[in-house]
Amino acid sequence: MTKLSPDETYKNKEWLVNQHFNNRKPCNIIAKECGVCSQTIYRIMHKYNIKPIHSGRKMKDLTGKRFGRLIVVQPEEKRRRGYIVWSCKCDCGNTVSVKSGDLLSGNTCSCGCLNRELSTERIVRVTENNTIDMTGKRFGRWRVIERYEKEKSDGAWWLCRCDCGTIKPVRGHGLRLGESKSCGCWAADMNSMKRGDKNPNWNPDITDEERKKTRHYQEYYAWRKAVFERDNYTCQKCEKIGGKLNAHHIQAYDANKDLRTTLENGVTLCKKCHKNFHHIYGYGNNTREQFDEFMLTENK
């Protein structure tokens, strides 16, 4: 094509189409080269019914590039709300029109076949065992190993390994809702960070003797937990499991300082049985003989 003067250049329809679409020049660049303002170029394009594919922004050439399963073939002479539209060919053979923003951001990576395949795969996984497959997924400190078959279970159970090495079955509903995050080591670690002078409620003005008198010290907490675990959280009098339990001192706490945290001096009683014992024998001078006598009486 022969070189035209500025007055003739921007009025030539073929030259304008070639510069804008084939050479991918924005309207403001064409106007600058022709020595006119960009609004003049827009008016000429509107006169020839030419729709600009961008508004003064540099158009990035995506031809031949791959985005997921899509390969960009060429730009289309249309736009959607100011976005450049590209004609793309999917690996499955379909041809689709995709906006440049969706390609560059990764929102569109196929003609839709990928989503259909993933949906079909998920439906197969769910319908085979009538539950969602969580094998290999992580929930807190749990790593799911495999499905766990449990008799008379309300929901799916999964065999999980904790980061500390503990392996135990966990209910799937509890994993997904975050009700179970570990075998218990996580809570223990959190509690260890709040013990003693690390606790925000720690009172440095109280002496160790005063803490032992009120039973607010770590050795007592550990003794109480050990008594419950030894008795399987079961009242040794009425054999009630769980609920509100008390770690009862067989030999009185105040009168036997050396037996305060001795495991053999503790026994698990429910709140009712513990109250009944002290109602009969009082507080302060309790003995093993009293406890043995109490254990032989019938529950009322």
C-alpha cells in the first residue's frame, strides 16, 4: 500500500481496519501517528461501522498461547463490555469465545468439558459409598487414612492419623465442621501454654501454700485427671459413667498433706454420691474406714 498523507490516512477504511485489527494498534496510537485526536479516529470508525476492540489500552497478543485446555486461535472483531474476545480451541475439539480477562485470570480453562468431568468423578465417588471420599485430606492435625467401618454408626467414620502419631477412628461430620482437630494433643499443648505463671489470671501475690489450700496448682490437676482416667470416668459407688464427677480423697486432704496427690488416695465419685458421703461423714477428718463403710451401704 502506498504511503498516504495524514489527511487521507485515517479516512481510508481498509487502512484503518488493517492497523486496528491486523496490526493490533489502539485508536490513540493510530491518532498519534496520523496527527489527529483519538476522538476523530473513533468518529471515522463509527462512520464506517467499525467496532473498536479496545479503548485506548494496549491489546496483549495471546494468539497461539495455551490456557488450561484452551489454545488461542485469533481475536474476534467484537467485544463484551470493553473486553477483548478471543476465539479458542479446546482439546476436546470444541471452539469457544472467551474474554481475555477470563483467560489471563484462569477463570476459564476449557469449553466446559473439564467441569463436567470433575462433576462426574465426584458423583461416582459419592454414590459408590454414599458419602464424600476424604481419603488423604487434612483436618487440623488429622490426616485421613481410609474409611472405617463401624457397627451401628450414625454417619461415616474415617481412620485418621494425628501428627503426634495417634491413630483412631473419627466421625466425618466432626472433621468437616472442625469439631475434631486432633487426638487431644492440640488442646493439651494449648493448655500447657496457659499453666502457672503463663496464665493471664495468674496471681503472683498468692503463696504456694495458699494455692495448695485452695487446690489450685498443677500437681492437683494432674492427680485429678489421673484418678478419672484410672476409673474410666465412672463413679465407683453407683457405676454411673460420665456426667459431673469428683475426685474424692479417701484420706482427708487437709489432714494428710503427703497423700494429697497420691493416686491410691483418690477415687472417682459422681456429684450425688460425693455429696451423700460428706453428708454422712462430714468434712476434714475423713478416713479409709469411713469410705469402706460408705461403699458397703446401699444407694438411696
